Amino acid sequence: MRSNGTYQYRRLPVDVTPTDLERLGWALVGVSLVADIVTTVVGLRLGLAESNPVARGALEGYGLAGMIALKAVAVGIGLVCRPLLPKASRPIIPLGLALPWTVAVCFNVATISAVS
């Protein structure tokens, strides 16, 4: 642990750079994106409905391609905004994308489990 006089900093047992965190974040985006699509499709086939009104509109209008396009737009916005942040803050972009999709996956799995 070190201190700059005001704040104390704890070091992690391994050196983790912002680049490492960002790579991990983008990997989590990929996993959560695919898991969200898969669990949504499974839920829809079981007769469940999409609760997100934007995603519901994309699915009703364009099917699975609409959902994939919607997620591609979200990732694209993240990639466009990424260079606007300082390097140390860039991991927030993929984590901000992955968090809601991971929560959605957990919700989807719980809902699917309840009806199966």
C-alpha cells in the first residue's frame, strides 16, 4: 500500500494495466452479447416476450437480424466514443456495454428456468 498524503492506494497482487482491463472488458462484451442473444432466442421460443421495448421493436420488425444490428450499433457507438477518453478511462466503455447485457442474461436465465 502507498499513500500520496491524502489517499491510500492498494496495489493488486499482479500488475493490471488499463489496456489489460479494456481487453478483458471487450472479451466480456463478446461473451455477454452472444449469451444475451442466445438466451433471448430461447426465451422467445418458449413463449416469453422481450421486455426491452427497443429490442422488442427490432425483433418484431426485423427478427434476429434486427437484434444483432441493434447490438452492433451499441458496440459501434462504444468504439467511436473510445478515443475520446483518456487511455486510463477506456475500460469503462466495454464494461458499460457488458454490464447491462450480463444482467439481462442473468434475468433471462432465471426467467427461462422458471418456465422450463
